[in-house]
Amino acid sequence: MQAHGSTESYTSQGTTSVVEDAMKAAGYPALTKVDQGQSGEGWCAYSVTDPSDVLDLEYQRNAAASNDGTQITAKDFTAPMTPVAS
């Protein structure tokens, strides 16, 4: 995640049932563990504790090969995020 021109690393600390339950009730099932060679889908929640006017979520996917030999190219993804006014 990049904010204020600096890069911060994020390590999952798991999720709480309150957040997971609220996401599920809103129609956004949480992303669960996906084993190597498998695919999955779901949503991730992020808590922004120091919002700025410009906030982007940056994800870097490394190149890889699947078990059947399919090549997955490296790709950078950027998703603009807008802080919610409180």
C-alpha cells in the first residue's frame, strides 16, 4: 500500500468474526486460504488509520507457472482508494 509517497507492507493478522460477518451479510464473502496450484475468490478488507487525499492500493503479482505448465506473467495492479469521510 502506498500513502504519502511511502510504501507500507501489510501482513495479514487474520480477521475478526465481526468484520467477516459484516462482509458476508453485505454480500462480500471474505477471501479464504488458497492452496498452491488452486484458485479462489473473495474480498479483503483494509483498515486505513491515517487517510490522505491520495491513497492507492498497489499489488505486485510475481511470474509463476501452474502445475499444468500454464505461465502466469508478472503484473502490477493499482487500485485508487478513497477515504470515507467520518
